[in-house]
Amino acid sequence: MQIGDHLKSKMRPGRKYAVLGIGSTQRSDDAAGMYFIELLSGMVKRDDVLLVAGSTAPENFTGVIRDFGPDVLFIVDAAHLGLLPGETRIVPASDIGGVSFSTHMLPLTVMLDYLQAELGCEVLFIGIQPASTDYGFCMSDDVRKEAERLAEEFSSALELSDIS
């Protein structure tokens, strides 16, 4: 199933969604999750959607997410998935242990376990394969374009959820 189709299948009227972007803006493609949230913030202005720029310490925002009470939490981050740079995959929370992350203060598996237990909502992780997470402020074209495409897919899926 394509990511856009998967997103559309999760979004329905009357539901609340939290979207957490993770990453370091100082480490090249690791900024993908933060860039994605920046883009989506310009596209989506809704009371039923919480957008959170979690940076490298997303655990600092778990209280905000819990208080919002989403039905679905989407987490977007650069992840070493063994794909081509810019390719994106939805990774079930149960499979996160096999995914490599390098810039988080707290291991993502620990945070996901906490969020699932605390929120009682569905948690979906969307990983974007980086070309590089070396220090630098420039994202690769493939990763930048994929973050832009993904933001468009999210925006479109949310619009469709209003008319479903």
C-alpha cells in the first residue's frame, strides 16, 4: 500500500491527529522530520490536528501530545532503513527496534512504548531514508523532495477526511 493510501485509510471525520516531526536541523538529512513539520504547518490549520516539532528531544513533548488526546499519532523522522535516499516507509512501532537512529536523546523505542501505553492511540512511524546525517545544514535533494511530497500527501489526506 502506498503511503498516501495508508494515510487516507487512517483519517476519518471526527478523529484527532498528532504529527510529531523529529530530527536535527544541524545534521543534513536528519532534518527531514523538522522540515516536514515546517511545511505541513503552512498547509494545515485545523483544531483536530496537532503539529509538533520535536527536534532531537521529542520526549519533551509527550505531555502536550497526551493532553491533546489524538486518535492517531504520526511520527516522521529520518531513519536508516536500508533504502535509497529519499525513500519512505511506514514502520510499525513493533519493528522500530530494527531501525537505526542517531540523533535522539532518548531511544525512540522507549518513547514509542511510553506513548502507546500512555495515549492508548495508534502510533505510526514514517521513516525517510537519509543520504547523510553528517553535520551540515543542507538536506539532499532526494530527502527534501520526499519531505515535500509527504507533506502534500498528509495535507491531501486530511482534506479528504473532511468530506468522507
